[in-house]
Amino acid sequence: MPEYLASHLLLDQLAAEGTRFIFGSLGSADSPLIGAVLEMSADIHYLAALHEEIAGSMAIGYAQASGRPGVVSLPAATGLINSLSSLYNAIHARVPLIVLADQQDTQILNDEPPLWGDLCELAKPVSKWTCELKTASEIPRLVRRAFHEANSPPKGPVFMSLPINILLEPTMVRTIKPPQTSPLGAADQGFLRKAAKALVGAQKPCIIVGNEVSAYKARREVVTLAEVIGCPVFSEPMPTGVNFPNRHPQFAGVLPLNLPKANALMQGFDCILVIGMQTRMPARPQDPPLIMAGTYVIQLNVEPGLSGRSLPCDLTANADIGESLSRLRADIQLIVDSSWVTAAKTRAVQTISIISKRRELQEEASGYPTQESAISLSWLLRLVDAVRPQSSVIVNDLVSDTADPFETLSLENSSSYFGSNGGIAGHGPAAALGVQWASPESVVVCITSDESILYYPQALWTAAHYGLHVKFVVVNSLGRTNYNVRLTPSVRSEARIFLDNPPLAFTELSRAMRVPGVTVGQMVDLELALKQMFDTPGPFLLDVHIDETA
């Protein structure tokens, strides 16, 4: 029998932790770990991309859609450097990643050989926990801890440096079994009682739902509580999942990153329940805070340290969101009388009426184009929504004040939308590939910008290589409209390079990667092009020229 090596032990421990895919690049194919995958594993599959950043973003998309940590294998030194943006995205979006990077032979490390580096120090700023393997016998313990750290609130990326000579050592050590973990319990009764009294006594309450709601599967409990109270529900900025059904009549929209605008939306509410909010919106000296002084604020989070950290709160708790909201609803129903129930129903009617009128005004403002009209982002998103398959999944890396994809598209299902709040361009196209691996039965629609697709166009080749049903919708404004995150206006906006001199031919780029594509610039061609995209098996790129004055 062949020797049982440390690389085999590492692979077996990853399998014990529930790993199904290892994402990597062309360089990581030389790793002893990937060699072990090819030699001995029928249950774990190695999926390679043309760049480490694409591999990292694929793992993020897979983790978001599957609920399992994404596992990434990187070549030594530059492999980690090339993937740091994906780790940054993962730590901001609280996505669990296990990042494994080859390290040079320990016998020559002190000679600083080529492709050597202090990998743990490089990874620390964007990792929850880092370690470097010292002996083969510690592999099961370190991998177990890596999964524990990645999955514990706050979820995020962890990093392991793996010297290749240790991975090639024979070992007699065997795997350890992951424990069954008891779920986090509800908030204590004192918090629930005070929160119930505050919400019942409020004249004009509202709810802000955050990304922990979708991450910890508490959406149903939020919807039920909102319907009992009859209040409007806002989403935190840059939602990474469907925290609240965006077609629910009480959904009041996504809070803008612009603090003065967000503050205006919060005016008049006397009690705000903030559930699972992750995004910090610190006020600059010239900005108002998100919530004005005098408003009673209740904040509930899973992640320790979030509640009360940046929002002025009267009541905070760290607990399981779903269980806490179920008990909070029960406490409310125990202390209210028929007059409160009647008032809550009246409030619900008024809330729905206000939101409905606001949506009607937005519809009117967007106008009704003719067949010869240029295409606006709003109408592009509406037609994508009308034509896409019902079970399709949206992956979005677009941030827009004119037409937020999260608000414009119909998103009811908890697994129908995935985004990022890291603000890193290039994330969406690669993350869409990972979502496809987690949901192979679904068509994945990637809404991305011209700038973003240019960061890592190699993702198109990976989609073609594996025959993935990913449809890339490129919002092409010739670089003149910035659809990536900018919290402050550019001081030297004239320094921006536009993409019209010379104009980029995205469909020629996609065809070079063996992905079919079509370019459209008028409404008359858009619906037909969308139908062609969804009727074509495998990947497809739709280059849509956008005119925001349309």
C-alpha cells in the first residue's frame, strides 16, 4: 500500500468537516494537497481558476449559497498576495473561508528562498485567525480549529500556512470527528420583556434588518414580527442576502450609504428595532448620525460586540435572532389588548399605503421608454426580472442610487440573491461561479459593471471550462457612471479614465474566452437579447450600454 502522508491526513480531515470542493488556481494544482485530492478522493473535487482572486471569490459565493465554509488552496507567497481582496471581502461580509497556502520547505526558510514570505503576517489584517503548520500530527487539531473559528460569530476567513515538506511526511495520525454544536439560545427574558414594552408603547416604530438575518436564517421570524407590529421594514445598506422579502408590502427599501439621506428616512420614528445589522455607518463631522438622539433604539445581534458599538442604543443583546424574535412576539401578544391590536392593524394599513405610493412615484419617475429609447439601469433590471427563470439566483456587485438591484428585482426566496458589502470591484463574476457550484440546478445571473468585469475577465474562461449556467449582465456606461462603492466624492474626478477611448468590446473579450455574447444599446433589442441569453445553454455575456439620462 502507498504511504499515508500528511497531505492525505489533511484531505481526510477536510472531508470530515464536510468539504465538497476545494477552489484553487493553476498554480495551486502543484500543491501536495491537490495531489492527494487527485490520488485518493472521490468526494472532494478540485476546481481551478486562472487567478487566485477568482478562486477566493468563487469560494465566497459557494459559502454564501451552500451554508458551508468555502475552502481555497493557494500557491506559495504570491498566491496569497493575489487573493487578499477576496479575504477582505469575506471578512467584511462575514463569510466563512478556510484559506490554505503552500509554504516553502522549512529546511530552507531561513535562507529566504524565492516565493517565500511571512504568510501569517501577510494574512493577519484580513483573517480572523492564522497559523503555520509545524508538525504533521497537529493537522487534525488545526483544521478543526480553523473550521470552528471560521464558523463562530463573527464568521470570516481563517488562514493556514502549509510547508510542503511537512505535507509530504508519512504519518500514523488519523482524523478527529467534528462535534455537534448546540445552537445559540434566545436573549434573556429581561431584554425581551423591556423590548416588548418599548415596541408596544411606541407610536411610530420601525425595523432595520441586517445581513445576520439572512446569514442565520431568521427571515421568517422577522416577517412575522413586522406583521404583528404593522411597521415599515428597512434593510441595512449593501445587503448580502435577502434579509426581508423585497416585494412585501411593508418593505420600505434599502438604507442608502449617504448618511443625510438615510437620516431623513429615519426621521419621525420613536422606536427602532435593529436586527442583525453589520454595516457600520460612522458620521463624518458634517453628517448627521443615522438615528437622532431621543429615539429609543433596540439592537439584537448574533456577533458579539456589534450591538451598541456604533449606534446609540437603549437596549442590546447578543443571541439567536430567530428564537429571540419568536419569544419577543409571544411577549408582545401577552401584554397587548384589543385596542393595541386594532391600532397595529391601522398602522399596517397606513404603512402599506405610504410605501405603495412611494413605489408608484418611483415607477412614474422612471418613465416608459419607446422601442427606440436608450436603456436605463432601471429598465434593464425590470426586463431581466421579467425574463429570467423563476428559480434563477442573482449575484450582484453593483451599488446604485438610481436603481438598486435589491429593490428593483423580485426577491422573495432566501437563496435568490447574494451580494457583497466589501466594495471590491471584480467580485461578482467570480462569486457567481461559486454560487453555481452550490446551486447546480439553478441559472445564476451576475449583475456587474463594466469596471468590475475588467478586473478579472478570466472568470469567463472558468465558466466556459466547466460549462456553468452563469449569465453575465454587464452594465456598460463606458466607465462614466461609477457603480462601485464610493463613500466620498472624488476630489479629482477629471482624472478618471473612461472606457470609450478606445471603446471596449466586451463581447469580443467573452468570445475569446469561448463565452457567447451580445451587445445591445436600445430598448427594441433588449428583450430579445435577454431571451437569447437565457435560451443559450452554459455561460453567456450580455453587454448592455446604459444611458442614465434615458
